[in-house]
Amino acid sequence: MQSGSMRDLWTAAALPRPASLPPPSPAGAGRRSGGRWPVPLLVALLLGQMAFAMVTTAVRQTPTIDEPVYVGAAVEYTHEHRLRHNPEHPPLGKLVIGAGVALADPHIGPSVTGDQGAVGRRLLYEEGNDPWRLMLWARLPVITLTLLFGLVVFAFARELAGVTGALAALALYCFSPDVIAHGSLATLDVPAAGFVLTSAWLLWRARRGPRLYVPPAGAALGAALATKMSMLPAVPVLTALAAVSVWHACGGDRRRALVRAATGAAVVALAAVAVVWVTYLAVDPKLRWTPEQHVPTVHGLRGALVDLMPFPEAYRDGLRVQFGLENRPWQGFLFGRLYPGSLWYYLPAALLVKTPLGMLVLWAAGAVAVVVVRRLRPAAPYLLAAPLVLLAAAMQGTRDLGTRYAVFLPLFLTVAAGCVLVVRRRWVRAGVAVLVAFVAVSSLRTFPFYLPYSNEAFGGPARTRELLHDSNVDWGQDLGLLAARLRERYAGERVWLVYKGSGVPSYYGIESRDPRRVPAGEVRGLLVVSDSAAAKATGRLAELIGGSRPVDDIGHSITVYRR
């Protein structure tokens, strides 16, 4: 993102709207209602509470399943300047994480070959580093990015709906349990989604200033592609929106407008490709690529498309690895049912569970508003097209592992939700205020257990394990909390542990055995099971759980049974 765009973010709450941009609808309404309030202070308070929630969560959570992989790869990129592990995700997000790891100044041992998870585990647990401190520093850059994307939400909504609508949108963003949960982890989902939102916002601005905003919009799109390959379906949408924005800005002669529109789309595409290349060159200027894992051969149309992509070979091999992962025999868990493969409706169903009820209502109302209200209609493609295409692509995936695969929805649809306030009815303002307050209360009640959040209609965080699994509820984040609980309440008791995560139980002082490796009659004392493992339990583990009595709940992600 260029410096001009960053200034727009930081001053959006305090400075008048540039004359080159369309006024909010209805004209001036947002300024009149918001002018009586110290808007920058309200923005700071909302982002401040979000920062507090994310940092508090980051401090107390042990490494989730994916984080050691990203942290280990980040150290390889920044220390060895080599592309080896984790090719299925491009380097940018891991370079961001690596910036925090570098500030922690960890001890780094010799290079590790083999499983990519072993690199991170060795760094965290075998090199004399403090994993609590190291993981906090790895998470802080992602937390910072998440807060900056909140400013994008505010700026985008302000241009469409005025200050009041922008504050409503920002409040929904800052209280979103999914955004807080994944924005406080050293993972890639929120950064990738935030870059796509930033690109869409800049393209909206390009309707009045294409020369100023089209190139950074392409750079933001490139940043998304350089963070997660799942953002690739947004490329045709955003390049088309670039053409629309330039066409709108030109007017006059249609032939000239058509040429300039095509040029704008090309600029976005070229800028995005350039950012991806620069990201790989920043890791290794020689672009050495020796994969440490099997890269499958992709046939047919998908294979041809991968071969034609104008990206480094490491990127294309990473995409091949992603297609290989899609072919694995995954299991899903939805509403208490364990099933093989995937369900096309999994993500919509999971979002119904894990999104606050007031937010669901405002998302729907906002989507209707931007389509129905004439003044907002030009913004509808910028707010709805990219998330709909990305959601459709995600629904075709074979990994039903969490709403994090659709975390772009809270970013885009909160902006749309703020647009409801364009409807000048007193009852609309009152309704939005009540629903935003309901969202805030629901979010605050789950603190600090945002990852297993579910809304009140589905029983809240304590019941999520009965409906969903994996990163929706238990991603290995509460191993430290389990260790503390065992010391406080169950000191000296025998512990049998089935833990689904990347942490090392013995490091935290948990002395345990695996109950699946001994006869069931020998398993006596405390049976501790990660809820993701319990959801998929069959055979011996299911028998052990069935013959035990639950006595404690650890962070709504691990259950303690007594036998």
C-alpha cells in the first residue's frame, strides 16, 4: 500500500472528505450526526478494545496447529533466505510474522529437514527459546494488520454512509468474534482477507481518481495473492472492477474510455503479479526452489491453468500442493454428525452458528440496502462481488475445517451493514443501535474464548463442540490453560491425554499417557480429550469417552473426564 493510501486511512476519522470523492448518502447526513461526537476518539476506543481483546487472547493461547509451521517457515525465509517448507502458502504473510519473530531475537539452531511442522516445534521447544514470548511476538504483526484493516472498514463505510454508518461498521468489525480470534493468531486468513478488502476500497476510490488509486489497488491485490492462494478467485473480479472504475472516471468518448478501462485492468493485474514476484525475490533473490515435500502432478484444465500462471515456480508448485491437499480423504463434523468428504453447505451453516445474531441481521440488511438503494447501487459490486465469488470457491473445497476459510465476509459485510443507516428512518437508526449493542454484548460475554464462539441461538461457546470441530472450537490453543488447571485442581492424579494440536504437553508440565495405546481397563483417573478429537472419536477412544464422566471444561476446547 502506498503512502498516500496510508494517510487516507489514518486521517479518515478526522479530515473532511476529498472533493474528488462522492459524498455520503444522504448527502451530509453522516457529517451532521457524527459532527457532535469526537469521532477520532470513538474510533480509537473501538480499535483499542479490539486490540486489548486480541493481545489478551494472544498472551494466553498456546500454539495452534498451523502456527508453528508458519513461524518455522518465517525463520527459514528471514534467516536462511531459502524457500523450502510450506510452499502451499506464499511468503508474504510469513514474512510479516517473521518480522515479529525477528524482534523476539530467538536462538536459531541448524537447519531442519523433513516435516515442515518439525521446524517450528524445534524452534519453539528445543532451542532454549520461550515459546510464550516467541508466539506473542509472532502474533503482534498480524494483530497490527487486523487493526489497520479496521481503519479500511471505517474509511470505506464513511464514504458510502457517512460517519454514523462508518462507526456502526467499525463496531461490528471490532466485536466480530471470528476476526478477533483469527486476527490474534500468527496465521494468514485475516491478512489475506484484509488485503482483498483494501483493494476493493481503493478501486471504489478510483472511480474519481484512477491514476492515484488503481496502482495501489493492484498492489493490495498482489499482497493478498502473496499471502494465500485461496484469494486467486478474486483476481478476475477486481480486475473487472478496475475497468469499471476507470470507465466511470473517463466518461466522454466511449472508445477512449474503453481503452483506458482495459489499461486500468491491466495495471491492476500487472501490479498484483509484480508484488508476488517481489515477495519471492525478497526471500531469495536467486529464487532457489527445492521442495521438501512431494509436489503432485496436476492434470487437465487445472494443470494447464497452473502452468500458464505468470508466477514463480515455487508459487505454482505451492498451488499444485494445494490441489493435492484437496484430494485427501478429509472428514467433516457439522451439527454433531461426522461425515467423510465435505458438504457444499458447510460454510453457510457454520457461519450461522459462529456469527453473532445481530451481525447476521445487519449483514443481510446491508446487502439488501446496497442493491436496492439507488445511491448505494454503484458500490454493490465493490462490496458484494469479491466475497460472493470467494465464498462460492471456498464452498467447493474439500476441507470443512472452519469459518476461517470465509473470514473475508465479516470484513466486507460489516461495511455493507453500515450502509443500512443511509435509510433515513428513525426506527432504522434505533434498530441498528440495538443490534450493534447486542453484537457487542455477545462478543464481550465470550471473552477471552473467541475461537470456540457460537451465538446464543446455538447455546454459546460451551456448546460449540457439539456442533463443529477443528478451528471452529479447538485448534490446540488451550494446552497452557489445561496445564494450569491440572496443577490447581488435580495435582498428583494420573492423566490420560488425547491432544489435537502442535504444542508439546511435557513442556507445560503435563505428564500423561495416550489411552489408545493400552487396554481400556487400565485407563483410570483423568481422561483429557481435545474436543476436535472427541468429535471424530471412533473405536477405542469413543469407547473410553462413553465410559467416562465429564468433570471439567478447559476453555470450551478440551474436556476432562473421570474414569
